[in-house]
Amino acid sequence: MSLDHPLIIPIAAAILTVVLALAIWFRLRSQSIECRDPLFSPEYRAFLGQLDMAVRSHLSVFPRMPVTEVLQGSGHLSKFKNHCFDFVICHRREMDVLCVIQLDLPGRKGPGNDQLRELCHKAGVSILEYDRKPYRDVPSLKKEVFAACGINELEPPAQLQDNTQSKAENSDSECPKCHSTMKLTHIKKGQHAGRDCWICNSYPDCKGARLV
């Protein structure tokens, strides 16, 4: 068909109309988006629950963290840009990485695992590996993870240490008005009878007080 054929313009216009209609349809068509359920495999969820019970008193657990978000450097690290640690164990307050955990999942065996262990060793991060099973002894798991993180199981958690320190500081109170020292007194009369109260040593010149 030559360019001067009388049907060339209508045919071209029809083709252009179809192309535009298809483009608009693909643009405006409704998209189905759903929440992924479940997020992890049964073995993974079971271990996550047991691990959380074991270490929640002192540590925080972060699942599926990219290797390059945990380790920094050059060399072989670029090979693991699409890999994740199954679990990363951090200090609850400072959020320092203390330990990483890998599960023996399908497709995990190979030279890549040896390289990842070597990288963790160079970074000074402990790495623990566990096989897949539906149940494991939580106290034993707690002992192993605490040892890898360098934590004494008998130490109180950081939050409890902070509370104890705060109580010790508050026990030697200073007057909120004149900042003098205060003495502990038992209230015998009035609205707060029967309670203990810190009273300024300058009383009655200063009436600063703080209920215990």
C-alpha cells in the first residue's frame, strides 16, 4: 500500500487509538495488593519465638537483616549484598551487634557459608548456627547465646541496673527549693499521715519536701 493511498491515514489513526487505549487501560487498571502471610516458614517462626523467650531480658532480636547492613568493609562483602542474616542479636540499649545466628535452611550449604563465617570472625562478631527442628530447650539456647554475646546470665538487665542506680541517687535527695540536704521523716498527722517524706534540713525556714 503506497503512502498516498486514501486508507493510510484512517488505518494509522486506528492503530494509534488502540495503542493509546491499551496504555490508558494498563495505567488505570486496578492492582491487587495483599499482605504476605505468613512472613516466615514454620521452622523460622518456631525458632524466632524460642529465641525471643530466651534472650528478651537482656537482648533484642532482629530477623532477616541484610549482611551489608550488619558488616561494613570491602572485598568479599560485595558477594553478600543480596544475603541476610537469619537473626541479629543486639544489646537492648546501645543496639550494638553482639551476635548473628544462621539456621540450616535448604540451599544454605556451600562455600558461601565458610566465607560468611570468616567475615564475621574478622569483624569480631560471633556467629551461631542451628539446625531446623520444631522445639529446642530454651534455657540451653539462652546460655549459648549469652555466652556468644559475652553476657553473664546472673547480671540484671540494663533497665534494672538503671532503676537501681536511680533509686540510689534519689535516696540522698536534695531540697527542690533551696538545694540543701534533706532528712527522712515519718508523717504522723494530716493528709499524708503514715507516709515517709523527705524534709529540708532548713525547715521551717524552707518548707521544701518530697514524699517517698
